[in-house]
Amino acid sequence: MSLFEKKKKLIQDLIRSGYVKNELYIEAFMKVPREKFVWPGYEEEAYIDTPLPLGNTGQTISAPHMCLYLLEALEVKVGDVVLEIGAGSGYQAALLAECVAPSTVDRSLWGHVYTIEIRPELAKFAKENIAKTGYSDRVTVIQGNGSLGYPPNDPTERYDKILLTASAPDVPPPLLKQLKKGGILVAPIGKGYFQELIKVVKLESGAYKRMFLTTVAFVPLRGMYGWREYDEEL
Ligand code: SAH
């Protein structure tokens, strides 16, 4: 089976299993080449529904079903300005970019994706992947500690959507501040191998509505508002 055939079969399976429904997200999946975001040597495994290791960093590119489920949870739409904490390979950021700024839509309507990565070697990897797949105009990769938001500790309500792809003890307060009213934040919360994926909606009143979505397995968030015990590994 060619990579394209594997990709088509995978999306059909994921639609059937209910992980993705929105046509915008299905098209984004078909457009973004996951084989160009996996670590060199894993290209043939790009369309198997599994997380894959990012070199020897101990970090992973999430499984395709999880990447699509996160788009549904965030209710991403054209024009959204999105912040992702944990760029990793840059793949989720590229999927987000295809949703908020599809190539078929006039540029004046485009949103933008900001993605932060704490590990310098992965920030470089994500940046290269985003550049070679043509998303540099829609995705900004930043090296730093994303739990402080971007710009760090800035109090402006600037993002429509915020996604954490590393698990935190709780939602970092600077991220809630940077969420616009009506905005949505999705994050894995908790310690250990499994965590709770939660969705937080910032209401027009400024209050927050918090919902449990499902159980997930993400790598830990580091730095301030993350799990400080992992910091010495950096
Ligand atoms: N979304 C990625 C996968 C993320 S894995 C993809 O599509 O490939 C989680 C990533 O979060 C790891 O690369 C890890 O280094 C990063 N990370 C952990 N703590 C962080 C922090 N405080 N700020 C930014 N990135 C962080």
C-alpha cells in the first residue's frame, strides 16, 4: 500500500470511530504530510495510528486520532488565533494552521498559530518541518517555556484557542489570562502516565466553565506551572 492509500484508509477509520467529524479537520488531515514531521526513519509509519518517538528526546508526536480529537475539542475555525504549548515535531501546529488559515481561503481571513517548545533541539526540528512544508506564513515557532503564555506573563486576552500538548498539575494561570472571552483551552491535567483531558471555556462574564473530556497519555509539562522535578533533565 502506498503512503497515500494508508492515509486514506486511516482517515476513513478515524471518521468511522468518531474521532473526527468536521470536514475542515478531515481536509486538514489530508493536506498536511505527517511523513514530513516524523523523526527521520519513521516515514513509513506516518499513517499508523500511534504516537512516534522524536529521536532520543523522550518526547513523542501524538497519534493521529488524538491530533484530530484535539481539533474537535478546540472547535477550531477559520480566522482563529491559536497558541499551542509543546510544538514537538510541529505536526499539530500545521494541522491547526490548515484549519485557521486554509490555503483555499483569502489571506485577509487567515488566523495564525503560535507554538512554543521548551527543548531547543525540538524547537529547531519543528521550525524546519514547518518551513519545508510551507507553513511558515501561518505558524510561528518559539523556543521557550510556554506555561507562562506568549509573550510570557502578558495579561492581554489575545487567543481564541489554547492547546497544551504536555500534561500540567493544573491549567497555568497566565494561559487563562491570555484566553479571549468566548475562547476555549484544552489541556491534559494530572500526574502519572494517564491524565484527564479537560476543556475550559472562558465565558463572556469572565468566569470559566470546565469540562472533563476523556483520559489521555501525554508527556509532562516542564518549567514554571509544570512538573518542576523534571527540570533537571533539561
Ligand atoms: N504537539 C506535538 C507533540 C508534543 S509532545 C506534535 O505535534 O508533535 C510535548 C512537547 O511539549 C515536548 O516536545 C516537550 O518538550 C514540550 N514541553 C514540555 N514542557 C514545555 C513547556 N513548559 N513549554 C513548552 N514546551 C514544553
